[in-house]
Amino acid sequence: MPVATPIKTKPAAGKTAAKPAAKAVAKAKPAKASASLTLSSKNYSSWSLRGWLMARFAGLEFNEVMVSPDDADARKELLLLAPSIRVPCLTHEGAKVWNTLAIAQYLNEIKPNAGLMPDDRIARAHCRSVSGEMNSGFANLRASLPMNLKGKFPGHKVWAGAQPDIDRIVEIWTECLATYGGPFLFGKQRGMADAMYAPVATRFLTYDVKLNKPCLLYCQTIMAMPEMKEWVAAAKLEPDDIEELDMDF
């Protein structure tokens, strides 16, 4: 069977032929994010902040799925009455990851060039260790100094049970900054460890915790990151407060 040959026609006089490229642009639609990240209160949820920072550091496009602090399970997490099982939760191309440290490991797998972990083997082991310590420890610090980005409590008296946690974190930060040269915990590249300890930096500033100069500068470095400024601005717009996490002095 003979193949039909398309007939080329000239545009009518006074008219200009449409440009194929222009049509392609007109039909183009913005790409949808392939991932979603479930979060809770930006003012109070330290775990949400950690997962969000990691995803942003990795350069992953994602949609935010907010769980109201009025949700019973989310509220239990914020009040430390239940483990962090709902937020943050990353969903990406069939994978569902709900532990913050696991989210970091997953992001490092799919975005190996993002620099979430140091390239050096020994430094990477150190990074995993201090991040794991934050993931599973410091219960007294969490209970006595809850994250509250809207709050400011100058001269706050730290509960004696929380002071060892503060001392240990200061030790970790001081060692990392001295070993790797700062301004972040593992050198010039912000990464997993900085995301893990960012909520602690906010707590130290909120509750006026006395720090050595390197640690104070580190807190300021964390708060100056564009991502932190964006998060804090959103937190301040949240209308609802959780009375149990608002201290009155």
C-alpha cells in the first residue's frame, strides 16, 4: 500500500505560522513533586523540622502534608507521650520512611551528591554516631526545654536533670567544630548532623542557655540558614498554641 505523503501548505497572506516551540511552552505544565512529607506544628515539632531540613538539604522536591496539632496522635508526640511514629513521614516513589534517622539514610541513598554525610569514612562514622545519639537520647532536655519558636524566656533556670544533656551536646558541638573547622558540624557543608541538632539550637536560644563562644556562633549559623528563616517565618504564622508547651515565668 502506498504511503501517504503529508501536504505542506503555506500560511495565508498576512498571517504568520505558529511556532512549534511556542505551542510546546504553552502546553507545558509544572512538574508535580514525586514526594510528600508529613509534618506537624512548625512551632513545636522538632522532629518535623529535622525531616524537613534533611529533605531541603538533599534538594528533594516534595509536598508538605500537615497534620493538625489537634490530632490526638500528633499531640501525643508533641507532648512526648508517644514515640515519633507519625511525623515526619517521607513518601517517595513507593517508599514510606517515618523515622528521622531513617529518612536521612534514605535521602543519602537517593541523593548521594547532596552532601548529607561526609565523604570521608571516619568522619561519616562520626556523623552517624552523633546523629544517632540525638535520635535516641537527651530525653530530659526534650522534656524540660520543648521547642517553641515563638517563645523567649531570658534568664530561664534549667532543670538540673537537663544540664547533663546540655553539657553533652556542648561537648559534641565543640569537638565537631574544632575537628572539622566549621561553620557546620562537619565542615563547610551542612548536612544530616546539622538537621538533627537544629532544633536544639533553637531551644538554646529560646531558653537563654549559656554557651561557649563556638557553640553560640554555631546556633547563630543554624538560625541564619535560609531554610531556617523560612521555617521560623511559617511557625510564627501558626494561629494555634499548645498551652502545655508554653511556659509562663
